[in-house]
Amino acid sequence: MEDYGRFLALLASSLLVGFVSVILSLVWVFHYREGLSWDGSAAEFNWHPVLIITGFVFIQGIAIIVYRLPWTWKCSKLLMKFIHAGLNTIAMILAIVSMVAVFDFHNAKNIPNMYSLHSWIGLTAVIFYSLQLFLGFAVFLLPFAPVRLRVALMPIHVYSGLTIFATVIATALMGITEKLIFALTNPAYSESPPEATLVNCLGLLLVIFGSLILWMASRPHWKRPAAENAKILRPIGATPEGTEVESTMTNSSNADKSDLRSNTEAARKQNIKHDEAGLRSTM
């Protein structure tokens, strides 16, 4: 891998920043808010930021770069697909639970639902994330989709995943700011109390984490090697190379090698003839 040391430094930094973000979210809800519970109180609402930051941001970020880890390149592509899909599934479950906590809290306190821009974008992100996960299972994990379809949808799948991830972080920043504005009254948010400072630092860490993940995911020289990408899940009874396209490419490659060997042999024989002729003329 090119710039292996730099990749490891960025990976360690992103893991550290993500982990600290989760810790700060827990410090926020336990030290400054009412902790965590599931009884319709404000403590139930606190599940929302904790689960969003843990699942929808941190775990989703790890799922995005799991293919980039060089020590996994010797693992089968199928195994890495299951890990990628499993992490994304965990992130989606945590996001859904966090939304249930918000709706349950709002209904218990007679607070209107879905009135803010934060809630609109957040629900949209969850819906598109669920669609992304479903299509990922159907097209890339199960062995039924043709290779041409996978090749055509892969750029869309990658772009959609990165876009959703960036949208989730932006929505989280909107949410924690909205919470501080509503919750801090004496002193107010504008007076920068310790809670506001802590949560603002949390927001900065989320931006840094997202930037690191997007940078690692967008560098082409840190991509899983193409030879490993060719090891995809095959239907039972398929040819050893898996697809007609791959077979054609293999036959073409073999033909090219055969032509090269023939041309090389002919050139060698021609050189021998020239050498013999030169030797006779010298004698």
C-alpha cells in the first residue's frame, strides 16, 4: 500500500476521535442531563444523541473504511461484505431505536413531531440509509445479481454511502445545537456555559471524524486491490472464474500470451538464422 504509515496515522486518529466523541456524548447526558432511561422522561430522549453518535456516525464510519484496511485484503471479499453489511445493519438498528426514543418522548410530553429542519433531514437520512442497505444486500451480497449490474451500480452505491454519511454528521450538528438552544435557559446558550462548551467540542470532533473517514474513503491508492475485488460471491454451479465476462477476459488474456510466445519464438529463430548467415560469411 502506498503511504501505509500515513494511512495508519489517519486510521488511528479517526478511531480515537470517534471513540472520544462517543465518550463525550455519554458525559453530556449523564453529567449535564438526566442520564438514560426508557420512561417517557427527558432521560429517554437522551438515547437519541448517544445512539446517533455511536451507531449512525461512529459505526457507520468504520463500516465505510473497512474495505480499506490492508490487513483484510487477504480475507475473502465475501467475508468483508458480511462485515461491511453487519456494521451498517447495527448502525441502522441504533438509528431506528434513537428515533423511537424521540417520538416516544415527544408523545409523552405532547411535543409536536417532525416540525424542525433537523427532523426532516434526519428522517430522510434514515430512509435513504435503509434503502441503501437493502439494495446493498440484494445486489452486492446475494449471488443473484449479474456482474454488469453490480459494476453499473457500484459508483452509485459508493457515492450514496458517502453522501448519507456526510448528511448524518450535518444533521447531528443541527440536532445538538437545537438541543442546547432549547435546554439552556439559565445561563443561556449565548453565555457559553460549560455544557455548551462541551457540546461544541463534541460537534467539532464529529466534523473531524467525518473529514478523516471521507478522506480515507476517497483516496484511490488506498483502495482494495483489483485482484481482490474480483473474488466475488458466485452462484452455485458457476464456472471457476464466475462469469461470462471474466471467462472472456481470461480467454483473451491467454490468447494474447499465446501470440506473444509465438512472436518471441519466431524472432528467436530469425535471429539464429541471421547469426548462422553471418558466421558463414565470416568463414
